[in-house]
Amino acid sequence: METQRTQSTVKTVTEQDVTRRHTQEIDLTQVEKKAVTQTAEDITELVNRTLARQMRTISDQVYRQREKRLQSERSRRGRL
């Protein structure tokens, strides 16, 4: 009888340990998923900011080039 009770207690403790470890693994997996998601969002934001900056730079260059061409065309036609 005492042996059964001891085995039952050991089995319960072992099951609790397994459950606790499983819970910890699930928590760790969830934290890793959140970190990956946050990192992906950060990368996306960084890429979007970089693209916006590059588009501004290109737009400014195109605008200046168009202005120079327009100015030279006006000068060529005798109108300033």
C-alpha cells in the first residue's frame, strides 16, 4: 500500500514537472514568435523609411533637372 502511494506521488510529481516544462516551452515559443514578429515589423518600417527617403532624393534630382532644362529652353528661345 505504501509503495503504491509512493509511486503515485512520484508519478504526480513527474507529471507536474513535465507539465511545467511543457508550459515553459510554450511560453518560450510564444516569446520567440513575438520577437520575430516585432523584428519583421521593425525591418519593414526601416525599409519603408529608407525607400521614402530615396524617393524624395530621386524626386528632387528629377525636379532640379527638369527646371534646368526648362530654364535652358527658355534661354534658347529668348525668354527668361
